[in-house]
Amino acid sequence: PDTVCTVLKEGNLMKQTNSFQRWKRRYFKLRGRTLYYAQTSKSIIFDEVDLTDASVAESSTKNINNSFTVITPCRRLILCADNRKEMEEWMAALRSVQNRQNYESTQYSMDHFSGMHNWYACSHARPTYCNVCKEALSGVTSHGLSCEVCKFKAHKRCAVRATNNCKWTTLASIGKDIIEDEDGVSMPHQWLEGNLPVSAKCNVCDKTCGSVLRLQDWRCLWCKAMVHSGCKEQLSPKCPLGQCKVSVIPPTALNSIDSDGFWKASCPPSCTSPLLVFVNSKSGDNQGVKFLRRFKQLLNPAQVFDLMNGGPHLGLRLFQKFDTFRILVCGGDGSVGWVLSEIDTLTLHKQCQLGVLPLGTGNDLARVLGWGSACDDDTQLPQILEKLERASTKMLDSTQVQTLIWFWTVLMCLFCLIQVQQILTYEDSVAAHLSKILTSDQHSVVISSAKVLCETVKDFVARVGKAYEKNTESSEESETMAKKCGVLKEKLDSLLKTLNEESQASTILPPAPPPTIPREQLMLRANSLKKAIRQIIEHTEKAVDEQNAQTQQQQVFSLGRAEEDGGLVEEDEEDEVEEDKMSLQSSYSTKHRSIRRGQDCYTEKCVMNNYFGIGLDAKISLDFNNKRDEHPEKCRSRTKNMMWYGVLGTKELLHRTYKNLEQRVLLECDGRPIPLPSLQGIAVLNIPSYAGGTNFWGGTKEDDTFTAPSFDDKILEVVAVFGSMQMAVSRVINLQHHRIAQCRMVKITILGDEGVPVQVDGEAWIQPPGYIKIIHKNRTQTLTRDRAFENTLKSWEDKQKCEFPRTASAQTPLSSQPEIVSEEEASLISDFGQAAGALIHRYQRS
Ligand SMILES: [Zn+2]
Ligand SMILES: [Zn+2]
Ligand SMILES: [Zn+2]
Ligand SMILES: [Zn+2]
């Protein structure tokens, strides 16, 4: 497994010791975000340095001995390479660690292919033994380290000596133990020694096995079989993979990643329906972490992904070559929406079926698919996986929300952007003063220039900080910004203080004495200042670029709109605004032209799986938007959305009620204008569950006017919202009279010059005046819980039990093995289940 894990660079370097600055030769390995070193490559214990937030620097400008320094928040390593080339290679490799993308892919290989254990410290209720030294863990509570995936135990001191033999993931990780016979390649049991549960029984002789006195007997990590050391040889060497075998992708099926970045999938017949699991580790107050751990224990760790660690892209890409697979998303509706959108991007609709395990609250999608509103018991996972195997398939409509913003709004936004651009001119001012500092021989000029510089930069920092406060909510981005500003401000203050002392000193003693601060040092400080300001400018630029990209799009569409309206604005004037002032990218003109050819002028704002709301309920979502942690992608888009506050200057907008919304919006269903009653909001429903379980439509059956609501009929339900009081009690009262229409396409026009709150699946923003169009996008196969089928299967199982009573052990005491009988039963049941599932599926389709 060691060869599979990416070692970015390894080799000998000289390391300066802390004492007396002597040099010692050490062997270094750079892997993931960690630098390991030891006396030789053969050493067992490697010291390690975490390179998160590390910086790398050459030791001096002359640098005759090719030395460089690695500085982390906790450590400083001075290293020395044999030659310059070698030094440059090391520095490049160390710097690449900071590159995020690189980090993610190596992180993935670290997690999945290194075979390294995933330690956490814990106590044990029973005597527990170290799998490395075989001694008991310390204390009455048996305190030590336990691997969260394979339950390998170790003393803290022994952990470094543990072999990297965690639960297998790929064919390569099994190594030489692979069984190859006429049936092809199959997997042996993966044995872990000792620490068996209390009532453990040997699968071969059916006698008690394991011991509380020492590390004794064995347990398979996959099929959970337990055996005496003496009986181990008698057990069939092939691992049957156990209870969840339909869902488990055996490591033998994962045979290295090909150059495209996909698994070369060659699933054996036993794995009829591989399961890809996405867990949002932050869902349900971080309950997701427990589920993540449990899934890795039950399945192949390589089929389990944390959405908070890289999103759904990597997992879906890896499984792209499987003919069919199931996906289980553990999290809230936000997580499901995230996975659905990635399925859409990779066009995997035909290959996969998606099930939901709801964590946290407000899971409308899980509810309508029959998986309940929340699951908090991770011990139920085997049963849940079983239910998922028996689920039936239903199509889920996805709807897209398109928007078009009116021209004047875009113009306002442009002006706002120009303001943001203005701060970039600070850099010029900074440069001018810097060059003065660097070139002038006059001490007083240097000092006064430096002072101006400091003030300018401080002003800049304050303005940037304020702009960010105004335009972003407490997102990750504005936090980094605040941090950067804080650091810079600190540097500035200290420099200003010194400069003030300096200038005072020089005024007291008129014939300027030799500067108390050497100029070199002052320059050094100025340079570090320059670097810090660059960082802030880069950060701002990135935000502006993002905005530009967004505005550009909207602009293009609004231009189309303007032309429709008879060309409100002269073309030249616009070009000036965009190209000169905004220096927009050249792609603009291409887009501009394509609009001329009369393409659709709307832009897809987002995809809606559950529901859309405008007016009162969206305002409520905006106020109580707490899905932040659920969905980092959405957070980013929210930051962008929040920019509109700044543009429209309308935070007070939120304090408004939406009485008489009908005077500010127009509604069209399938092209038909709908006269609106006096209302405070409109909701458009794709699924019959709204904001945590309310059936807003108020019924599940068809009647004289409307058909039964469904999430696979490409039809949307449109409902009027009358007031917050009514919203609160709507669970109880009959909403019949709130229904507006059922249709395939909804168009809403926002009139006037003020935006209106809008929300999609709980994600809210202020939509500027213009049009909103809601139309069908595509469909995804989902796994819905099928209770009728579960019951049929249950009664069939019960009947089987009555017909074949468990007399087996009494009849054949020597190799009785009731487990094998039940294993056969299980496989029979699962075969039957699959056949019946396919039948139901076909029936539903026809
Ligand atoms: Zn030990
Ligand atoms: Zn492990
Ligand atoms: Zn096994
Ligand atoms: Zn035995």
C-alpha cells in the first residue's frame, strides 16, 4: 500500500539541529500535507511536521550551501540540499502542498489508499489489548488509540509502529493474499487479532472464542466471522463479505484509477448494486461524523465520501464507469440538492438511483421519498442499508429557476463595481511612496513618505473592511479578509509607531544624525508591507472578478432585453461602460454577438428540487437562513447574492411586510396571466412537502379542478400565501382555497424598482426587478421506501422460518453452522428481493 500513496518527494537533506546549529543528515519524505524525517529511509519512527500554513524560504540571498527554511506556525526547520537543483525541487514540492487542489487529491489518496489507520483516542469498557505490542492498554479504562475504521487498537507509544494494514480498499491494498482460482480473483478474509466481543462464538467449532486476558483469536473486518487461531485454517478462505454484501464493493473490484480518473470498474456478480455513500459530516449537529465512521466499518471505505471534504464530484467521477450504481446521501435537503446538481453536471441520470438518509431537520425530500424526517441512530445502519436494497425506484423532477434582470439594475450594479475597482488605485499610491522610500537619500523624506504610506494603507484597509462588511455576511471569505486586514493593521501600527519615534528624534536634533533604524531594515519592512497589501488586493480582485462574471452574464441578458424593448441605450455607450471602465473580459463580445442571433435571454439561476417562494416566506427564510453549514457551495452563492444588498441598498427591505405583493408582481402559468388576490407571497411546489413537512397544497388526492400532486409528473403546484399567522397554522387548516394553479411553466414578473425576497429550497436572496421563469429541467431516479414490499418480504421470511425450523444444529453437531444456512437464506431473500424489485420497477415504468 505504501507504493500507492503519493510520496511527492523523498531523499536526504542536512538538517540543522537546535543545539549549536550543527548539521545532521536525515532522510525526508513529503506525503500529503506532512513532512516526515528520520535517520535513514529504513527507520521505523519518523518525526513529522504538519505543513498546513507553512511557508518555505531560501535561507539568504547568497545561499552558498543551498539551504532553505520551512516555517510552520509551531516549528522552524533549517534544511540544506546537496546542490541547488535538489534544493529547488524540494522547495517546489513543499510549496505545492499549499496548492489546494493538489492537497485535495493527495488527501483523497491518503485517506483511501495509504492503509494508514484513522486514530482516535478513547477508553474501553473491557480489558483491551494493543495490536502492536500485545500488552494491555493502560489503566482500568484501557485508554489508548483505536482506529475508527477497523478498530485496530494501540498504545499511543505503539501507534507509530503499527503497520499500515487498515481495512482494504483496492485490489492493490490486499497484496499477496488475493485468492486466484478457476472462478477468478476473490477476496480472502481480512483478520484482525483479538479484542472480540463478550459472547463471541467460533464460526468453525461454535465454541466461545476470544479472551479478556490476552490478545487472542480472530475476527474478519468484512464478514465479521470470528474464529479460534486453531480453527482458522478450517474456514473457507474466501470472504463472503457478510450482511451488506449487495452494497459492498469488494476491494477486488477496485483496480487502480485509470488515467481519466475513474475506477476501472469490474464488479463481481455478488456486487449487483454498488452503493456510493455521501455523508455530510456537519449535518445534524455533526452527527454525520458518526455515520461516516459506521459506513466505513460496514462497507469498503473507498465507497464512502464526506461531502464536507471535497464535495460530491470526486465520488461520482470515480464511479462513472459503473453501469449502474446506487447513491445514498446522508444529510439534509441541501446535501441532496448538491449531489443532484453534480449528477446533472456529469449526466449520470441514467446510471444511478439516489436514496436519502435524512440527518438534521427540515428534510422535505427525504420525507416524500418515504425515509422519514430524521435519523439519528447510527446503530440502525445495517437495517437501513437493507431497506435501501429493497426500495423501489421513482422519478424525481428537477426544475430550473431562470432569471432575467432589468437593465437599469445592472447599470447600478456596474457603478457599484466601479467603486470597488477604485480601491485598486491604492496600489499605485503605495508603489509611488515605496519608490520614494527606496530611492531618497534624505532621511526626512523617507520617514514622511513612509508615514503617508502607512496612513494610506490604513485607510485602504478600513475601506476594504467596511465594503466587505456591507456586502457579505459572516462567510468564510469575509473572515479571511478580516483576518488579513487585522494582520496588516498590526504591522502598520507597529511601523507607524517606530516612524513617529524616528521623526520626533530627527526634529529634536536638527542636523539629522545617522538614522537609528538602518535603511536596509526600513526597506525590509516596507517590502513586507507591500506583500501584505498585494494579498488584500488579490483577494478583492478575486471577489470583483466573480462579480464581473456574474454581472456580465446578467448584463448580456439585460442587453437582449433592452433590444427587445427597442434599444433603450445606445450600443456605443454601453461598450464604453463595459470595456473601458470595467475592463471586462473579451468573452463579452462573443456573448454579445450570440445574443444578437436571438438566443434565449434568461440565465439559469439555480435548480429547484423542492419548492420556490417569493414574498413573505422567502423573507422568513432570509431572516432565518440557517442552512449555512449544510452546503458550502450555496454559501458562496449566498455571498454573491448578498452583494445585491449593497447594490440596492436595501437591508431595510427586509423589515417590510409583503402585504399587497400582488401589486408588485405579475404571475403567468403556462403563458396564461393569473389575476392575483390580495396576498403576501406565492409558493411553487415540486414536492408535496414544504419547509419541513407542511403539505402546502393541502391534499394528496385529485379533485374536480386539480390532479393529485406528485414529484414525477413535470407539473408544478402554485399556491398563494396570505400571512404569517396563516403560515404558522397551515398544518391544521384546509388550504384548498389557497391553491392557484397546476402548470408546467411559471413566470413571475417583479415590477417597480425594488427587489423582492425569493427562495429556492430554503436558500433565499433578494431578486432585483425583472423576470423569473420556473420550468422543468430533467429527472433523476430516486429510491423510495416501499413498505408494502417490505411487509410482503417479511411475511415470506417468517413463512420460511416456519417451514424450515432451525433443527440443523441438533442434527449435525459437528459442522452445524447455522450461520451458513442463514447466509444461504439471506442470499435467497436478496435474490428474490432483487427480482421483485426489478419487477416492480418495470411495472411502474410501463
Ligand atoms: Zn502497545
Ligand atoms: Zn484501521
Ligand atoms: Zn470475512
Ligand atoms: Zn473454533
